[in-house]
Amino acid sequence: MKTITIEGHLRTENGKKAARQLRSQGLVPGVIYGGSAEINFHAPASSFKPLVYTQDFQLAEVTVNGKTHKCILKDLQFDKVTDLLAHVDLLELVEDKKVIATIPLKFTGTSAGVKAGGKLVTKMKALKVKTLPKYLKESIEVDLTPLELNGNIRVEDVKAEHYEVMNSPRIPIASVVMTRQLKQEEAKEEKK
């Protein structure tokens, strides 16, 4: 799994005024929680770009005062006017403590319904799962091969080993719908 390295510095002052001052220097305040103690830190805005502006699920190794913390991105806040990154929340991964993460779906295979002329419609891009840190991975694979015309693949159909899926099991992830051309051909067949 891809890991982003961020060099952070411990924040000495907290509060709005201190955070505003950091942002004016091109730094982003952040917090690491979930471990033994909460750590308030700051780092250059540019160091967060590969972690924030991507669809991929990645780990972050944040070094603060010589100690490295393995984390996942939990929450972001952007400035309402400038749209610049204003604050980052990271969750520290603890070996024997389950975490909740949103992991992207990776669709594989060609659906039987698409081969028959249908159109694939993906309705979800990621699943919310609860698992131990050692089982975290970049994506969850979903095989589309058995998907028929007018069929659905639901959350309950996804085989996610070691994962407790937090999404409702009946929600469709992907479906194959009839195209207009197929409907017209079917209507012609019925008229004959």
C-alpha cells in the first residue's frame, strides 16, 4: 500500500489565533488521535497534497519530534473563501484496535449484461469498513462478470475478507441497465 511521509512539528500554541498565524505562513494545523495521546502538529500545506487530492486510499507516516506515527486520513476542513486546506484530522493506527475506513471499490471483469448490449451504471465508489490495521488495503475488488442485464450487485454480494462492512447490505453498488437501442429492438420484436 502506498504510504505518504509527512514531516510535522509539534504545535506549542492552540486556538484560533495561533491556527490563523500558522495558515498565513503556508502551514496546516492538524491533529493525530486514536493512539496513546492526542498530538497537535503542523506541517507545510504542500506535504498534504498527495494524501488529500487523490481518490486512492493511502497511509500517512507523520514524524513529529522524532517519533513516527502511522495514520489514515479521517477528516479535512477547507477554507470557505479561498478553498485552501485549513485543518487535517489523522487517526493513528494501533495494531490490535479496529479502525473504520472508507476503502475505494475496484471493478474487475466484463459483465454478461454489458456484453449483451446493456450499460454499466456504478452507484458506489467506496465502502465503509471496520477492520484491524494489518488488513487495510488500497481497494476492494468487485467482480462484475456474473452481472446480468437489469441485474444488480449489492453491498451484501461483496466478498470482503477480514472486513466488517458498515454500509447497508441491500444498497446496490453496480447495475446493468438496458440502453435505448436495446429497448427499441425489444419493442420491434414484440410487434412482429
